[in-house]
Amino acid sequence: MAIETPSYFVYYNRTYRIDSTPDGGLTGYLLDLETGEFEQTAEPIDDVLFNRKPEIRSVDEARFIDETEQARSYYLRGDGPVFALYDTINGLYDQAKAEGRRISAEEKALIKSLRHKTYQLWEDELARRAAGEPPSFPVKTILG
């Protein structure tokens, strides 16, 4: 069975991406809710491809990014531009709630745009760290 890569999933409330390896195999990357990083693990591949359960679902790239950033925003705390953008997004939701209304179409579009920006900021940060540079912002988790 050939699988198109990258492929995106939500696996037990964490985002998971499957990529091809140089030797023609598959590997996966699972979001770590304590660091915000994607940890390489092939263990869930069989489950996401062959043993679908309600806790495992396929998503497109846009939904993958949105789900990843929702999780990072909820579970992680820190300083810097990423967290300032999370605060902006949360402010939009808080304002709509205070006004007793749903998020408008314009606000939804802004939130989607901001989440794509935070995702890219994380990607840039993780590339820097992979290149041996120190973290440019500290991250704490709300998990024990």
C-alpha cells in the first residue's frame, strides 16, 4: 500500500505527521505537549493507517496546523512573539464571549492566519535548535 506523504492525523488529541524516509520507508512525528516539539516515532504508524478508532482521524495540512497550534497555545506557556500571538488569538475569543456572540468570519480568518504564523515561528525555532543553536524562548507546560 502506497501512502502519500506527508500525511496528517490527530492521534489521541495530539497531531501526528507521517513522512517518507530516504530509504523508501515511513516515519512519524508526534507533537510533544510538554515541549511543543515534534518527536520522531514510528510506533503509531500502523494504528493511524490500519487500525482507525474514534481517537484517530486523518486531517488535511491546514487542519493539522490549526490543531497543532491550538494544542501548543493551550498546553504551553512562555515569552516571545509566538506567545504574544497566542494571547491575541485568546483575546479574540474572550472578546466574542464577553459580547455574547460567536467568532465572526473575519475573526476566524484572522485566527487561521495567526495560527499559520505561529506554526511557522515554531518551525523556524525548531530548525534553529536542530542546527545546534540555543532556544530563543523558554517554554513551560501546564502538564505536571
